[in-house]
Amino acid sequence: MVRKIERDANRFKQIVRGKIKTDLRKYITHGEMIGKTGGELVSIPLPQIDIPEFRYGPKNSGGVGQGPGDVGTPIGRAGEGDSPGGAGEAPGHHILEVELTLNELAEILGEGLALPRIMPKGRANIIEEKDKYTGIRQAGPESLRHFKRTYKKALKRQIASNTYNPSDPMVIPVREDKLYRSWNPIPLPHSNAVVLYLMDVSGSMTDDQKEIVRIEAFWIDTWLKSQYDGVTTRYIIHDAVAKEVDQHTFYHTRESGGTRISSAYNLANRIIDAEHPPADWNVYVLHFSDGDNWGEDNRQCISLLRDQILPKCNLFGYGQVESPYGSGEFYRELEEAFDSVPNLALSEIRNKDGIFESIKEFLGRGR
């Protein structure tokens, strides 16, 4: 019976995975799912699947080829009119929510977008061992003796041998009673991937554009965390001046000043040099903007990318989110300046429907 239940449960999981993979584009573009993330689980709403069955209607209710009617006349039950109905009493379609781990979601994302596995560089695959005292042994140094367990074992021995006197409760452990703490080596993988998210928060970036960035960043994080044992995430916002902020501030800040993209690139470069050297870290830099930049600043941005940032990155991705206020010129500047650079990915995101292809452009390089 247990095996049958396990088989049915596995079959149900396969059906759920297939349904999510089929509708992956829809789930990627819906930000509501991010709000359903709890710990390592994501709750995804799926339409409940009904098993097909025959249903017989009442006799003499009319139908095709029976009674008067012209071509195109709607067919219904006797007595039904064309006026809209009122409140009904029949149950509606139910939504089934299933929970998936982030790793399962990453697998579905990888399969749905045909993403290649990332080959980490640096020290990402080095495993260190740390000793953790989690066991008990009968031999060891006196400094590691477990006094409570030793006392209990001695007390049990004296009670079992009728040598324990309640009026004179003296418990004296012998050599066989002594227990000692012991250690087990615990593997600790290095957390050597860092993602720096850069976003333009000038007045031309609206809340709709920030929502697109938030959704895309969630899926990119989900994939990268499935490829590394740990991922460090850092956030930089900029208008004419750049600064590092926390995640909440990153998605909820809007300024009204001009735009100097080079300010964000300079700050990201300093952070990489100071805290995430590329010899030890896998570095990802993802910049989102509407492409509106101060004209004289474009040349400096290109110079920073070519000489400083790109040589240190596994991947630098620039996502241009279409805005009714932004010029979009920066994308074309990068296109002209860089031709077939393996660790540079450019993506134009016109709306939420463009998130699917943008993720594939960023992560499809396997870097």
C-alpha cells in the first residue's frame, strides 16, 4: 500500500511539473508567485484537473436537429432565454495550490528554457571541513567528558546492581560509565558566487519597470542558487549618483534627478575589487535601465566595461526596460561598441511578456 501511495505521489508530481513547464511563460510573468515564496518553498496556483465524464440531460429537452431554429441559433435547455442570468448556485472552478522547492522550480526553469549548466570558476568547488561535536563516544580526553550522560549511566548501573542508597545518594562513575563528546567532520562549501544588481531609479523609471526588474531578478536568483552552494546578492541604485542599498530599498526607491550610469559601474567595480576578487568569486553583474543616460557619460561607461568590469565577470547583463520617458539610446551604444563578447548579454524588455526571452538571453550562455 505504501509503495502504491508513493507511486501515485510521484505520478502527481510529474503531472504538476509538466503543467508548470507547459505554462512556464505565464508563471514567469506573474509577480504574484514571488509573494507566495516562504523559506525554500514556492506556492504555485494550478487549475484543478477534472476527470472527463458523460453527463445525461433531461428527456425531450431539444437539441441538434429538433425543433425550430435557424443556422447559428444558440442551443440551450428548454425555457432558457437570451437574457443574462442572475446569481447561480453551482460551484465554480477551484484552484489547487501546490508547493515546490526553489531547487525544483530551478530545474523546471532550466528545462523549460533549455539553460546550460554553469561551470563555476575560482574556488567555488572547494570544500572545507569543520568539526562539529554531534556524537558520543566511550573514549576521549577528560576535557570532553559529558558529565550529565556519565552521571545517568552510573546511576542506572548502581540501581540495576542494588548498590544505590536513596538515603545516601552518592553516585560514583567507574571507567565503563564515562562518556565523551565526539566530533564529526561537516563539509562546508564555499559561497563564492556574487550577484550585483544595478538599477536606474531616475525619474524616467516607473513602478511598472521596477516590477519587471523584480520578477526577472527572482528567476535569475532561483537559477543561480541551484548552480552554486551559496549566492551573495548585493544591490546598487543610481540616478546621477550611485549607492549600495538593501533589497527593499532597491525595489521601492524613485528619484527625480538625471542619470549617470558610470556612477553605478564605478561603484560595482570598487565592490568587486575590495570584497569579491574574481580569482575566488564567480561574479555576475546585471544592470537594468530604460537606456536614458547623459550623452557625455556613454563613452566612460563603455571604457569601464571593456577595461575593468568585463574581465572580472562570469557574466555582465544589461536589460533595457522600455519606458515611456526613456530614450533607449544606451542599448544601441553598447551594441555598436561590443561585438560577440562571450560574457556580455544585452536584452530589450518591452513589457512583462519579454521577461521570458530576456532570462534566456542572460542565462543561456552557461557562464
